[in-house]
Amino acid sequence: MIEMMVVIGVIAILALMALPNYSERIIRDQIAEALPLADIAKPPVQAAWATTQALPANNSAAGLPPPDKIVNNYVSAVHLEGGSLHVVFGNRVNNVIRGKILTLRPAVVDDAPIVPVTWVCGYAPPPGNMSFKSANKTDIPANLLPLRCRAPS
């Protein structure tokens, strides 16, 4: 009986150690599943940069619906601000990131507008010879973000 209690105790300890990792994985999956929603806002920003070398100031300047109309299961709004897309998490998302923002910023080559805009999320740096023209408002902890959205360590 004592041996059985020890085995159950060891299993319980291992389960408690795995629980935080599993919870973080669920959050990362929710973030990754929400990112394609921002794809509808990318073409107007890319077109504005290619033609005018300026980024749209907001949703209406880019011809997009109001921020609270761009939603899905995990996203409550997508704000366009100075070219950056700010994805606000809500609806059925995990409470840890409810109300938090993930920013997708356009990286551009200043003197070559023919080069396509590259989208960078979260804390990731711009690719070589490219720069950001707008602010990052990401307030999700880096350990909860998908790898492509983290700064290199």
C-alpha cells in the first residue's frame, strides 16, 4: 500500500510540473490561430507603401472595417495605426491574454518601395536592411508568443 502511495505521489508531482507548459502551449496555439485574421488588413498597407511610400493612419484610411468589426473566436478587434496592426485578444481566448495586444509591424526598405513589405510580429527584430515605421504595442509576455514573434536570445 505504501509503495502504491509513493507511485501516485510521483505521478502527481510530474503532472503538476507539466501543467504550466501545457497551459502556455494552449495560449500559443490560440495566438497562432488568431494571426490569419490580420491578413485581410495587410494588402491595403502594402499597396499604400508601394504607391505612396506612406503607411495608412487607421482602418478607415486603409478602407478597412472599424476595428471592432474585424473579429473571430480569439480576437475582439484589429486596429490599424500608422501601418501597424494591433490585434486585441478577447472573446473566447484564455483569460491570461484577454485584452492584451499583439502588434504586427510592416518592415520596409526606405529607399526601395518596390521591395515588398515584410510583416514582423511581437518583439521580433526587422530583417536586415529593413526598418519599422510604426510602434510596437505588444504587451503579451514573450514566453507566451509563438517563436516567430520573439526576440532572438
